[in-house]
Amino acid sequence: MTPEFAVRGTLSNGFRAPTLEEEYYSDTIPGPSSVIAQFAPNSPGAAVLGLGDLKPEKSTNVSLGFVWRPLPEMSATLDLYRIRVDNRIFGTGALNGEVNGQDVSDLVNNALSDAGSVINSFITSTDIVLFTNAFNTTTNGADLAFQFPMDYPIGHVDWTVGATLNATKVTNIRATPAQLLPALDGGASLFTPQTISDVEEAAPKYVINLGVTYTYSRFSLTLLEKIYGPASEWENDDADNPQNTFNWYKTTIGVTPITNVDLGISVTKQLKFDIGANNAFNRFPGLENQALVRTLYSPSAAANNDPLGSTTVPVFSPYGIDGGFYYAQVTLRF
């Protein structure tokens, strides 16, 4: 538009064929009292369940961007986008044949037996999962980038800002075959609240990066502040309660700033020493929903040999569960 200001945009579409793993992978995990199976979507067992071959995902993308250079050294960009994905491939929730010793679906148990699994009186828990064309999704988002290198009398500073904001919504959820309704986790959909929350809520709503790098002579100092927006996930208690019902619990990770810092000195053009820290203030994501943890540690869960009680930290945390990482580093170029 002008030497300092530009507008850009795209309109595109595409598709993604199912991967070999999504199309053909199958597995059976037998336990002392359980059988868990992953069926291939094109297998006879999947056809019996009313779930057939996979179709490719199709997408449409619209974006609009602005570029601004108010100074020769300074640049700022803002891009807005909307992405729709149809026939998105995702794993179903657990299709239960037996829950804590109670039969809930002969169809699932028969499909397991037909696939070679032995279902006897010692088995108290059975379920099947498989990939399918689960739903459509629409993602709206924005990306911001700002760069400003500047020289000062006592050094050079690179100022940077990066931010991404997006929200994904699940639409047009695949209808559940009527014969599978008894096999679901207390709901009426192939896809549990956990499945939907993994798509819509488990990623942070936004991530902001505030960076500054200062260099003077042979010395450098880099400071990066990463700010993660809120994230959450729904989980159930595997019916490990006296009522043998699937109860749902929401775990939330709040807004969290993570500080990364690096101090370096170049001894020669080939040799450099650094000390630094990732997550310098040793931040952790917090614990799982405590009501869920108490349920999974309960006598009912222990009686059902449920291993989920050992998971007390949210595995969907965007910044890891190990706390701070501190290092010293030597770099030699040759």
C-alpha cells in the first residue's frame, strides 16, 4: 500500500489422507483382569461396530495479514486466520464391553472374541478404541510478531514480541451407531468430554513471547518471558466408585509465565561459554483435580487394579512437569 505498510492474504484448501498407522494399526493389550484393543478402521471388527473406512480430511483456510515498518529497522506483522477441517480423524472414546465386572455391551465383547481375545470369568474390564472421521473443527486465530534491533552507546539490543491467540471449536460430531450406545462412558456420543476438551481446551488459549537480547563486545544476555494462557481437560474416574458410573472432573492450568535466561561470553570466534536456565523460577503446572485424585486413590480404584491413581500431574501441561532446567554450556565451532 505504501513503502511502510502492506496487506497480504490467502485463500486455500487442501486434504490429508489417512496415515498408515491411522488406517491399519491394531493392537491388543491383555491384563490380569482386562482386555484393551485398538481396531484398524478397515477391519471386520470395525465394520461390526458400525464404523467403517476412513475418508481423507479436507480443509479450507482464509487469512488476512498486515505488515508495518514505521522505521527501517522496526517491523510488525499481524495475521488473522480461519481454518476449517472436515472429516477430522480422531480416536474414539473407550467402547466398553465390561466395566468393573458388569456386562454393558455384548457387541463389544463379541467383537473382541472374534478378533482373538479370550473373555473369561477373570476379565472384569474390556474396551475397544479406533480411529474414525470424528468431527469437523473450525479454528480462528491471530499471530503477532514485532522486531526492533537498536544500537545504544554501550551495546546492541534486539527487542522481540511474539504472540499467538486461537480458539478451536468442534462441530458436526459423527453420529453414534445405535448398537454402540450401551458401550459408551455414560454418554451418548462416540467422543467423550475428554476427547472434545483435548481439541478445544487442552492447548493454551494464547502464548506470548517477550524477548530481549543484549550484546556488548564479547558478552551476551538473552531473556525470554513466555506467558502461557489457560488450558484445561476433562477426565473420568473409570467408574471406580461404588455406583459404577463414569463421573467427570475438570483439571485446569492457569495463566503461567515461564522465564528463560542465558548469559554468554565469546572467548574467541570459535569458543563460547554459556550459563542459563529454562523455567528459571521452577514453575510447575499444579496437580490434577483433587476430587479425581481422591477417587483414583480410593479402595474402589485399588480393587479394580486401576493404574490411573499414579497420575497426579496434568499430562497436557504445555510447559512440562519437570520444573526448572539449569545448564552450563561450551560451544566450539570448527
